[in-house]
Amino acid sequence: MGKVAVVAIGGNSLIKDKQHVSVQDQYNAVKETTRHIVDMIEKGWDIAIGHGNGPQVGFILRRSEIAAKVAGMHEVPLDACGADSQGAIGYALQQNLYNEFKRRGMTKSAATVVTQVLVDKDDPAFQNPTKPIGSFMDEEEARRRAKENSWTVVEDAGRGWRRVVPSPIPQKIVEIEAVRKLLDAGIITITVGGGGIPIVEEEDGTLKGVAAVIDKDFASSLLARSIRADLFLISTAVEKVYLNFNKPNQKAIDQMTVSEARRYLEEGHFAKGSMEPKIRAIIWYLEAGGKEAIITDPEHLTAALEGETGTRVVPD
């Protein structure tokens, strides 16, 4: 392998806005992002791609719930929804990468690994589920589903009731050896989609899927650490990271060290569920010996690699 990068692409790389959510819209959005990724590949990078899947899993769950009510079909468990979304998003990425390679006359290929990610069954997140999934319900249905299916349900800001599931910290990528071998062979590898399918290890060593959601930035960080990536690049909705974001005194960050990033986290500059997990994921990567990390939006990937924009995070 040459230089190895993990590129974690966020939801904006798949769904631009609420008016463009169809499968074709998502395919078109992926097409734009893959052009920038292929720019990196042309510059000599071997790449493992991680991606979000939150909206897509939500769509699968919604279809499942409607089919159960209207046609008496079985509902799809959350871990299977994650696997479904990994395959569908991986397909869109693979095909767009293939077409872009062909357009440029490059002899490269891409493959998707349906990826399981081990979590600790004793992770505190299992005692405090917080991640909302699925459709809104009235209180009666929510309490019935909680009783029948052992769900945790909460009232969501006056909008109705929703199911919530744990978001545990990823511990190990089950298919990591397959990922390494694909990268060694020069194959662009799509993996840990949506944070990976959460699984736990039973007493006898067998694996079992669980109803949980792993943060995709945390899983991509684990991937970058596991393959000793030279670069961890997070593609998101903003060109740069800001202090005091969306306030009159907001200030763009061109570069920060791990210590500075940790301090800004403690000072509350990065919103939970948005920039905060990205910064935390980068800190874990760099503390484990990573060389550098970049945060930017898809259209500025190439410029950020050249040091012209984006936010670069480096070791102390």
C-alpha cells in the first residue's frame, strides 16, 4: 500500500436537503462526492470509505412499519436495517466509483464489506438509550410497543413518542482482516457503513446483533486506528470547523492541535450529535498515533488536502 486514508462521508454526501431524498437523488449526491474521492486516488491515496446511514435506516424502518400495519408483513429488526443500508449505499458508491474510474481511464476497483462492529454488552449506553429511531407514535401505541417488544420509548418535545436505542462505543471491527487484504490489493474499500452493524459476543464466543446505533465517526476513527491510516478525513456539511458556530463572533479554525481540540470540546464549542463526535473521533485517532486529520465539505476535499482550506488537526 501507498498512503492510506480513511474518508468518512456524512449525510450531506447522500441527502442534500429534504427535497432530494429519493434513491436517484441520493445516487446523484454520491456521484458528486465520488468525483472528489477519485481526485484523491489519482494523487496516490489508497482509501477506505466510511459513511452515515441515519436517514436511510429511518426510511427502511418506516417502510417496515407501514407494511406491518397495512399488509401484515413482519417488521425488520434494526440490525438487519443496518445491513440493508450498507449494501444499498455501498452499491451506489461502488457504481459511481467504477464509472468515474472508467471515465478517467484508471484501472482501479471498489468493494463493499458488510461490516459488523463489536460493542461491549456492559457499555453504559445500554442502561441509558438515547438515539431516536423509527416513526412517531401516540402515547398508547408507544406504551403498547414498549410492553410487547421491550422497547424504550420517550416523548419527543411535544411531537409524539419515539423509540430510543443505545449508542455504544465501538470496540472491534469483525471484518478488519478482510478490509486490510482488500486495501493491500489496492481495492477501494467501503466499510463500517453507518457505524457498522452493532453486535455483541456471547459467552460461547458467537456473535449476535443488537438493537443499537454506533456513531459513524467513532467507527471510522476505529477503522483509521485499526489500519494505521496516514490520514483521517471527515467530509461533512461545513468547509471548516468554527468556534462559537452560528454566533456573531464565530471564528473559523484552520489548524488545531489535539490539546487545543480537547480544550475547545471542554469549553462547549462543538454541538453534541454534530461536530462534537467528529472532534472526539479525531482526538482518539491522533492519540493512538495517527498523523493528521482533516474536516471539510465534499466539494473542498481536494483543496483541503493541498492545505488551502478545511480544518486540519495535528498531534501536539
